[in-house]
Amino acid sequence: MPTAIELAEQFQASLVGEASHGFTGLAPLERAQFDQISFLSNPLYRQQASESSAGALIVSQSDFEFLQANPSANSAKRVYFVAKNPYATFARMAQHFAKASSPKYEPGVHPSAAIDPSAIVPSSCHIGPFVQIAAGVKLGERVSILGNTSVAKDSVIASDTLIYPSVSIYYGTQIGERCIIHSGAVIGADGFGFAPDFSAKGGEWVKIPQTGRVVIGNDVEIGASTTIDRGAMSDTVIGAGTKIDNQVQIAHNVIVGACCVIAGCAAISGSTKIGNFCIIGGAANFAGHLTIADRTTVSGNTSIIRSITEPGQHFTGVYPSMLHGAWEKNAAILRGLDKIRQRLRLLDKNKSSES
């Protein structure tokens, strides 16, 4: 059981309280017990934090000062981890405690797995039941590929990456180190590219061969049933540190920068370039061939139909999208639209009676 001082040193937090206090894990404010740690990252929950039974709280300096000035019956024996970013510190501590209960994938190849003799599979890898690994595949050290996953020809998966069951990885895909790909994801399917050839008498859609790859950087996480299409003539690229939620569609030739987050059901059309550190809300959608500046935030259900050139802006709205502040003002007007209508009718009535 790690002690308070051990955790404070490991996660670079200032410790206030009993250094030898031991902890079994983390829990929400309302459920945490004396042997558990919780966190406060939103001042709205200061009162709940003060009354929590948690044996320790991860807090900012300002929240710590508030809690010290407003003690409760539970405050006397509580430990505080004072951190610059309480939420991130909580996440790292959660990783630390989760290691004990997380599944361990021992090195070895299940007898039902089908591995081409030309594939490079280090002895430190875990290959689950009914996994298919094709010719020319190269795996790094400690890669874990779970049951019913298919890794097609000439794909490369770097060290310490975890592939959950029933993932389809098409040929030539490159996946970086320490990635996590969840069940049902399809990486490298053909992009949606067809050329019209029609006349008055008929015609057809002519398929454009999708000869690019999908290239995924280090420390990327891809959610369940997400699809990332291979490029037409160049690669589809996902930058290092990016996190993608479930059921996201990323089309051919899209480039997503480093350390972005993309929430569920978002869709990014072909050849759009997303900058670094962007935040994309659920079900947001992007037209093709756009450029989105670094640190852009796009609210959920927002449609982006034009490039965004200025970094750090926040866009909201179904159609058309606009700066978030402008959208809030317009939304406030809409909420009062009936009252405005009644006032206009009254003014019109008064004007008519005067004349």
C-alpha cells in the first residue's frame, strides 16, 4: 500500500498532512473512504470536497487555501496533495493504482493463431487466439494482440502497443509505440474515392485505387468501432499523443496533428488537416480539404465548412458555425424571441392607436 509521501514524491505534488498515511486507491468525492484519494479540479465542488470522507484530496493551491479556511468535521486527519494540475495528477495516480488490477498479457502465441513465417514476432509479444498475422508484418517488443484481430501484409506495430480483440489492420499500416486500439476498429480500409463518368445514356463511378497508408504516431489511443481510411496517393496520418473516441470516421488523406482529442461520432472528410492540440466535440463534422489551426476547439454537433486560420479559437453551431461567444449571444436572443415578438406587437399596436 503506497504511502502519502511516496505518492507525493512520485507525482511531484506538495504534501500537507500525515506522510505515512497509506492508500488503496482512488474514488469520487461522494464515495471515497479514509483509505482512498479523491480530487478537486472544479471550484463548484469545493463544499462537497470539504465534506468528503476521502483520506486525501488532490487540489490546486487556491482550492487548498479555501478548504483550510472552511474546514469540516472530516478535515482534521485529511492529507492534501497540492498540485499545479490536479486533474492530470489524478489521472497519473489512477494509472498507478490501476496497474494492480489490469489484465496481464503474458508473452506467448496461442496455438490457434495464424502467423506467416516471414512475420517478425519477438518472443516478448502476446498473440491471442485466432489472431492472423500476414507476411512481412513486423512487431516490436511487448506488443499484445488479442483474439480475432487481423494484421495484414507489411504492417508495422511498434513496441508496447496493445490491440484489443476483433481489430482489422489493413496492409501497410504503421502504428507507433504505446498505442491502444480498441475492439472493432478498422485501420486502413479504402478511402471513399470514385470518379464520375456519366453521359446521357448512363455511366459509372470509377473507383480510384487507395494506394496510401495509415500512419499512427506514438501514444495514440483509438476507440471502439472507429474507422481510419488509408490515403489515396499519400498517407492518412494521426499525430503522436492524439486520443480518438468510439465510432469516429477519419477519411482518406486526413492529417491529424499531435495531442488532439476527438470525441465520439465525429467525422472528418478527406484531405482535411487538423492542427496540434485541437479539441473536437462529439458528432462534430468537417468538410473536406480544410485546414484547421492549432489549439482550435470545436463544440459537439458543430459543422465546419471553411478553414480556420487563427489558432486558439472556439467554434460552435450546426450551420453555419461561428465563434463560440457569438453563438452564445445569438442563443440568448433566441431564448427571448417570444418576448421580443410580444413587445414588437405592443409597440406596433400603440403606434397604430396614436395614428
